[in-house]
Amino acid sequence: MLKSSKRSFPVYDSLRQAIIEQALRPGVKLPEDSIGETFGVSRTIVRNALVRLDAEGLVDIQPYRGASVAEPTIEEAYDIFEMRQCLEREVMQRLCRMDPKPIVKALKAHLAEERSALGKDSTRSIRLAGEFHILLAELTGSHILANYVNEIVSRCSLILARFAQAHSAECGVEEHAEIISAIAEGVAAKAIGQMHSHLHGVQDRALLNPDDDRAENVAEILSRYRTNETD
């Protein structure tokens, strides 16, 4: 599991996680008063969290209409996946210039978590799948690259929540295993090829699914993410 030394911001962190894990789906309204009551904080704190998420492209704030989970267009989806290919190609190139042993060890430990969640916890599987790519970027030692990958992976999760049809996470886990094997060999061209194929597979699975009209209870969903801290 990824470790972070960043300061905790419970409202922001919880909202972000709920969006990334697809518990809060694109288009869902995010009322400040309801969220504030759920976390026991002021609307100002909630608003600050929503502004941060808006800057990251995960929330859309409209004057006089409030905030809602962002709804990326199909054109934005293709653009984001194209940018992700560029970023993750750079990650592969950097990792293949480094000692593969500690990298492979960390990645295999994460892969074991992904496999343990298969068929048991779909929400955890979604989160772990994204964290695999964030871990790859973190292992390069570049905070800048890791931050960019973190943001674009989060936006891809939002895209999948809007457009993707349900599918087994098993294929993604096996593709991650193939990426680890390529990194272990230290051959950049092979690692880049595996990543390129994997991301295209993810993109191909992001097909429009217009039949999902589930109602969302924001307070009930966020209560599962609530912590005892305040921002």
C-alpha cells in the first residue's frame, strides 16, 4: 500500500477517494451543507476541499449551481489517455535505467495486494489498480513526475466511472504482472511496449454505458469515508 507523508485533509481526502473509487459517480451533486454535516465541519472547509478538487479536474463548480463530480467528455477522455501514454512512457524509461531489484520487489508486493482483492472487494481493486501506476512513478524518485501521474490516473478513474462497462479486474492484474517482468529485464523498449498495450486495453474498456441511472445518496456514501479528524 502507498504511504504518504502529506498532511491529512479528511474532507478533501475522503471526497477524492470516493470519486476515485467510483463510489461518487460523474454528475453527482456535492452539496456543501450535507457534506459539512457528514464530517462535522463548516461549509468553508467543505468549499476549500471542493475548490482543490475542481483544480484537479475531479469536481466541477458552477456559479449559482454548486459543485458536482466532474463529467469528462469523450473528447477529453481520449486526450487524457493520450497524455497518460506520454507520462507513463517516461516512467518506464526512467525505471529501466535503475537497479530493478528494489523496484520489482515493491511492485510484486503491490501486485499481491491486487490479487488478494480480486473477486472480493471491487472498490479496493479499483483503487489498487490506479495505485500501481502511481507507485511506478514514485519509484522513479521524481516527485514532479509522480504528482503528474497521480493526477492523471485520478482523472482516468473518473473517465472509467463515466464511460466504462463492467469488466473483470483480472485482466488488468495480469497486465501489471507483465509490466513488472519487462522492468525486471531492464529493456526499456519492451517495458514501454507492455505499458502502451496495457493503457490501450484500459482505454478500449472505457466504452460508453448510458444505462447507468443509479441515484446517489452523497451523505450515506461519504459516511463510509469519514474519519475522526477535521481539516
